[in-house]
Amino acid sequence: MRRFNNESLRGSAHDLEGIIAVRCTIAGQMPLPERPGEWNRLRDCRAEDCRHANVSLSGVAIERCELDGLGRAGRNPLFLWACVYREVRLRGRLTGLKANPEYGLLRDAGRQAQWVEAMRTYYRDVAWALDISEAEFTSTPTLEAIPGHLVRRDPSRQVLVRRAALEGREIRSLPRRIALEWFIERSPFDSVVIAGSGRKGHRQADLDDMMRLRDMGIAEAE
């Protein structure tokens, strides 16, 4: 393990393993691999009470990692493009997180379809992908890039929605409309976890939306 404390960590890489960062500022990126499914790797790493400065990760398999508290030093949220997850835990108070199923800002339907298939193949032998049960987000996260049934969650604050439950529904009239629209329009998976913001002034309204989705039979009752 390599341990860093109160440092600025910057750079671009394709593989990182065994790093512990405590109260560090992290910057840089992992660029998209040339071939779909030849993942960048982020393994067995832990970040605690860190900040990120416009970090962007593309085509990364994030495995057995933990993020415990994350602030923002730059203007952008933490961007995750066409990444996959295995036994990743998010804890504590976390700044904006944008997990996109697309592989980048450019739209190439053929290449995107290859990345979607690579993501589906990766998840065939994943027992669980992400645990957000102890996370508190400062803004609403978007998780349509991750199969909802592989996300561990706190059922009192985070709900599971399956695509089949939305059939025949007018999405625009539903609570959490934008998250549901993004799931329907962009996700390659059949389920999604919807989570709200823990920010003061938003927390209760977001919790009410989760309960309304459950009462309407859209979110699973658990």
C-alpha cells in the first residue's frame, strides 16, 4: 500500500492499485482505452476526507475501493464515463457525482454500443457493484450507469426502480422526473437506484419523492 497525507496528487494513468489518500487534493484523469472492454483499473484504493479538482475517469473498472468523504476543489462534479464497479463503497458526505453510461461527450453510436456490451459482460459475475447505504450526497447523484439490483442501499433513503414498473407511465408527471427520464433514455440496464440529496432544504423533499414513488408502485416496497 502507498499512503499519502495532506498532499496534492496529480497525473494521468491507466492503472492504479493499493493507494490510500487522506485529506489530499486529487486531480487528473484516466483517458478512455482504445478498445471497449480493455478497462483501465482502479483497485484496492481508499480516499478519506479528500477533495477532487475536476477529476474525470473514463472506461475504468473500479474494484474493491472505498471513498469516505469527498469535497470539490474545482468547478466540475466527479465525472465517471462508462465505468464499471465491483465492491465499491461510498461513505460520508460526498460532493456532486455524475456516473454516465456514455463513454464521453462525443456521440459515436457504434462505439458506444461496444462499450455497452462490455459493461453488460463485466457485470455477469459481479455479486454487488456499489454500496451507497452510508453515503450522504450534497447534490442528487445520477446512477443510471449502474445496474440498480447490484447497488446496496439504505431503503429508507434510496429506492430501486425497475424498467418494467415504468411501462405505460407518463414520466414527466412523476416524482424524480429527470432521474427517471435519464434512466429510460440512457441506461443500458433494467433497474436503477434513485437517491436524493442530503443537503439542508432538499433532504425532506427528496425523501418525500422516494416515498411517493414507493406508494405509486414504481419503486420497490422494501
